[in-house]
Amino acid sequence: MDKMNIPIGPQHPLLKEPLRLNIEISGERVLGGILRLGYVHRGIEKLAQTRNYNQNVSLTERVCGICSHVHTTTFCRAVEALLGLELPERVHYIRALMCEMERIHSHLLWLGILAKHIGLEMVFMHTWHDRESILDVMEELSGGRVAHAVNQIGGVRFDLDEDHGPMVDSTVKKLKVDYEELLDVIEHDTTLKARTQGIAPLSAEDMKKYCVVGPVARASGVDVDMRRDDPMPPYDKLDFQVITHPDGDAWSRTYVRLQEIRQSLHLCKQIIDDIPEGPISVRAPRKVPAGEVVMRSEAPRGELFYYLRSDGSEYPARLKIRTPTLPALGILPEQLSEIHIADIPVVLAGIDLCIACADR
Amino acid sequence: MAESLFYLLIFPGISFQLVCGWFFEWFDRKLQARFQRRVGPRWFQPLADLLKLFSKEDLLPSGANEFAAAALPLVSLGAVLTAGVYVPIAGFSPASFEGDLIVIVFLLSVPTLAYYLAGIISAGIYSVLGGGRSLLQFFSYEVPLLVALSGPAVMAGSWSIREISSIQAEMGPFILFQPIGFILAVVGLIGKLKRSPLDIPKAKSEVVAGSLTEFGGVKLAIWNTVMNIQAVVGIFLLVNLYSSWSGIVAPVLAVPVFFLESVLMIFVLSAASAVFARLRIDQLAGLGWKVLVPLALLQLLVVILMGV
């Protein structure tokens, strides 16, 4: 059969964010793909140099529409490290609580999209229904569903009152029940397994070669997790497991993310139980002393990397953001060969691309 | 003459098929919505969608064959409406003849072939892919479907749907003797209607909308009507062949029972699309030739041995 090129994107029912893939096919076989990025490049790193540190908290919140909180957390921690601020314990717990809830809603969102791509609309609707309950809690705590505006330099902007603890508690309990049903579907549904198992598997060596991080790497058996390897304060006191799976195919990525939801629910419970009393912020000066710092945290999609250099003024001299999606895009051309056209959505969804993050 | 016109235009012809098509579509969408914890559309939504499509601008890409693009949906509509006239409704069949089962199966295949051609002539990459897939799918489900449908015919000793339907009053509903054949026929019907989980030719995340990607306006409205009426005829056909109670229950109940069974069939189709993920085309071909065809032949063998 003749070779054909099919364009996927920038606008396509498969994509939630603009990205262009030019895929070469022969019949139903995919021979290879060429990737083009940059449709949502907003110049955030350059923009950050023209804003002062407080304004940059709002700016970094807008790098991503899903994992907005972990961006501001990482940025604030970088600035606080340069300032040498000692934060109250309660701040760390509130930040970690939001991080974990963000991970849960991000993973649920992702699972829904995968299910929709392979024609399981019912799973899509049910996971997004569960996700709503987490978003409701986040809105109740912070006032925002997407941009939570939790962080400020030197602390957080809201405190948990006595109603919030039981609310998180009951939501976690409810989600644990829904979660078991989802796990049952993922582990036992024959058609879902037929569509995801053995699709474009990548080995741990491939993952290391492309510096892939997060659940995608863990699903290939690479044991990395910034929460354990370079922990920010409350995580060193909390109990959780790093989930890995040896297979590296789309199904094992699904499995790893689902198990991580369970770990995050477990973490939320611990945080609510252990959270110490105390103030929620300390005063931070406007000017940041000269120096440079690297800060890493575990975003829902993997290691988030912030490099910040200060020249002693109110404005950062350089802010470099490397998001977990960026290395994951590198494995995309490798995966898009010797598969069927019908596997393209599974491969794309399996990586959990966040183009807004990657383009910045 | 007046009688024939009534049969053609009102019942069981065009008007009745259209209304049934809208009702079945609404019921299916409502069920799907309830499975997904949504509210679902109101009763007039299918009609409103159709009217909206009629008011839309009708565009085709340059390079598409305008005449074929207009003719193909009309030919398909004619084929499925003709098929609809020959399917008995609760035992009522004004135009039955020996061999109409074969004619109906043939007429129901016309939209699939037209769908393939629509993909080829509409000058779009996704359309070509969708058209090719629809033909591949056709070869996977059609053989088991035909073999399965010949089961009731062999059992009744007739190729007239009315004969097959009425003989069940004496022998009992055929679904009791041919459960495998019934399941195969349902799978074949899902493939024929391109419904999830066998919506491979029009899988949104893979080939956008398949053959119909470039269609819009009135032409798309006609295509949607074709799919609706194809579903109506297919469901009525299976009810007649496998579970005809019209001679068993009291005559007053024949019509309600017939429609209740049809609605149950929609429920089965909806549930199937809710719980199964879409198969890949190679998986469907494997399923068709390695599982469905042997099962269908086995069922046919059992039917023949029962008759001996």
C-alpha cells in the first residue's frame, strides 16, 4: 500500500492542547512521526524577568492548568531558599496537602482521557465525576478550582479551619471506595487490556537515555520519585510507597498512576491527621540576595525543575523551568513506529502530555 | 393503490420508520447518559439535531465528487427504507414474500458500501482511512452475521421473515434454541451499525469522523437518518427472527410485546457500548474469523442436526 501522511493537530479531536504530529502511515501501520511544538509558547521565562518575585508567584501559577499548585510551590521554595527563610511546619503540610490533591485530580483526569480515547465513555464520565469531588475540596480550601493561589513567598494564603479536616477526610474515604471500582475495571476489563497491554513498550534504559521522569519512567521500572529522593519537608515524615512496574507499556502506566492515587489518598489522610498548629506565613523581604538555586519537586507528571538566579534586585535575573513533559516528548517519535493507527491515541494518552507545561 | 401508498408512506414505511428511528436514538442517548451519570437529552433532541443540520451550510472540499456525495446518502436512505417495508411489525407484514430475508440483508449492506464510497470520493485523508476501515470491518462481521441469520431460516424451513416469525408460535421463540446465534447476530448488528465498541470506521480519536468527516448540512442529516433507520430495521429483524411472541401471547399484547423487545434490544446495544472499549481493526478481524465464524458454523450445525 502507498505511504500516506496524516496530520494530527494542531486541532484534532484527539488533542486537548495544540501539538502537531505529522504521521507517516502505510495502510493501518504507522511508520513514524514528526513532532512540532510551540503552539502555546507564552514566553513565561522571559516574562518572569520583568516581574518582581511576588508577581512571579501568580505568573508561575499559570504555566499549567492542571498542576498549577506544584509550580508555585517549587518557585516559592526556590525564592525562600535564596532568602534563607525558616518556614513554620504548618505551611509545609498545607502545601503538601494541595500537592497530593492535585496529583489525585491530575491522574483521574488523565485516566478519563485515556478511557475516552479507547471508546470507554462511561469510565471517562465516572472518573471525571470523582475528580469533581477533589476539585470541590480544593475550591473550598483555597477558593480556586484551577488556579488555587495558595502560595506566597514565606507561607500560604489560607489556613485550615476545624471544618476542613473532616471534609478532606470524608472525601478521601469516598474516593477510596470509588477507587477500588476503578482499579477493578483497569485490572480485569478484557477490552481495555487488549487495547493497552503491550502497546509500544519502552525499557528502563530507554527511559534513562531520554531522561524521562515521573509515572511514565516508573512504569518502565525506573525507581525515581522526588518526594522520596529529594524530599521537601513534610514528605520525609510521611509514609508512602513509590510505585513501579516493569512492563513499560500503556497498561502499566495506567496501573502505576492508579496505584499512585491510592498513595496520595493515604498521604492526604496522614497530612490531615498530623498537621501541627502554628502560623501560616513569615514576612519575606522584597529584595532577594544574589545567588542561584535549583529546586525540584514531584509534580503529577514527574520531576519539576526550577532554576532561579538572583542579582540582588527585586526581579529575578533568570528563571528556568523544566517541566516533566519536556523529556517525555522525546520518547514520542520512538514510540510512534511499528504500531497501528488505532494505537496513536493510546500512546499519546499514555505519556500524559501537558503541552502548556512543555511550551511555557 | 391507496393501500400501497399507505404502506409505503405511513406504516410500516417512511413515517413510521422515521419516528421509530428518532425514538430509538433518543432512548439510546438517554440510556448512555444515565450510564455515565449524566441527565441526557430531552425527547425532541434527535429531531432538533436533524433540523439544525438542515439549516447548516453544505460544504465539500475541492476535489470531492459533488454528484456522488449527494447521491450516496440518498441511495442508502432508499435502501434502508425499502428494507423497512419488508420487516414484519408484530406479525403485520403487507409485502412479505419468500426470500425477503435475503433481500433485507442485502439492502442493509448498501449503506456500508455507500459509506466506503463516500470516504473515497470526499477527498480527505481521514475519509479514505475511515472508508477502508469500514470495508475491512464489513468483511469481519458480515460472514458470521449471515451464517447466524440463516439459523432461524433453516430451522423454520423458509426464507420469508413472516414465515419464520409465525412458525415460532408453534416451535417457541428461536432464541431458546439458538442463544449463540442470537449473540452473534447482535455482534454483527453492532458492527453493521458502526456502534461502539465496533465504531472503528468512525473512531473519533483515530480518524476524526471516518468517511463522513467532510460531510455536513443536509447530506450529514440524511446520513444520520440512514444510520437511525438501519438500526430500527436491524432491531426489528432480530426481534422477528429470534424472539417473535406475536402468535404466542394474546393478540392485544402482540404490539406492546414487540416494542418492549425492541426497546430491550436498544438496552443491550447501549450496555455493550458502555462496557466495552473500542477494538482495533486487526483485533476485530481476528475475533470475526477465529471466534465468531466457527461459533456461527457450530450453531448452524446444531440447528441442522436438530432438524434431522
